[in-house]
Amino acid sequence: METRALVETALTDALGEPDARASVTFLGTDRIEVLRFTRDEPRPYVRYATLGMSDAPMADPTAVVADPDRGPRAELLLTLRPAPGAPVDRVLRALAVFAAGPQVEGVVVAPGASLDLGEPLWPGARFTSVLVGDPDPVPDVPLPAPAEPVRVLPLLPMTAHEAAWKRARGAEALHDRWSATATDLLDPLRSSAV
């Protein structure tokens, strides 16, 4: 079974059946899909998961030759609460851009990293970047050896001030700030905690 099918099975096992999917292709990259999972109980939220980023391992940008089998693999997961006036379904392109980053720019996406879009994640959003979190709630997806497992990494939207705070003080300090201010990271309309 190919990587994409294994990851999709793991996503549906953990999150249920997707209720929508979109596909984006950038010049010179493989197709990236974004699946939407909607949940209404006990509190409504929507999750967007990429599919296709893990088709190939992420390569160290300084490596002379990329290993086609070995190296970290990941997909991205964004969770938001629906809110009037926040067209969060328009985040699909931003997620596809982030997921194409390893192919286009040779970056390795890992917990604690920042991904910056340079524009709002969706129209009217206060967020232009995300902090990559530790895997949860989807467990790592094992692949046949010698490939490494696929990690499904959550994305936490950051305002420009929060991104600057993270650059200056680190990801842990930003997490501490969010905790100290009881920031609701699922609220697409929230203000900056910094």
C-alpha cells in the first residue's frame, strides 16, 4: 500500500471520515490534497489535514543527494473552531503551500519550527504564520522499512507579534505565554497573546 493511502487510513481512523477534500498542484511539485474533518459534538470544530507531503522524505537542504527512502516524513493538521466572519475554509491554499515547502524549498518541518505564509492564512485572518506542534491526536503512521514513520504535526496559528516573540524567545516561551493568558488556540478570531 502506498504512503498516501496508509496516511489517509490513519487520518480517518483517528478523525472519522472527511466531509470534503481539495487538491492543489504547484509547478514542479506533486499534488497536495487537503482533507476537512468536521465535528459538531461536544463542541464544534473543523480539522484540515494535508495528504501528499509525506510521499517523499524531507531532505536536509545541505545534502548533496537526497535519499529516496530515509528521512523524516510528515503531514500537517490545523484545528479551528468555526466562527461567523472567519472564512476558515479558505485556509486550504495556505496549508498546501506549507505542505509543498519541503519539495520546493528543501526545508525539514519539525515541532518547534515556524512556517510563514507572508499573508493572512485566510481572508481577514490576523495570522500569517504557524508554529509546528508535537504530534497529536493522530499517532505516527508506520511505513515499510527503511522508511521512517509519518508524523502528523499540528499547526498553531500565530499573529505577527506572537511570531516575533517566538523568534526572540523560542517556541516554549510562546507556549508558556499562551498558557498564562489562557489563549484559545482554536479561535480563528482571537487576538494576540503578546
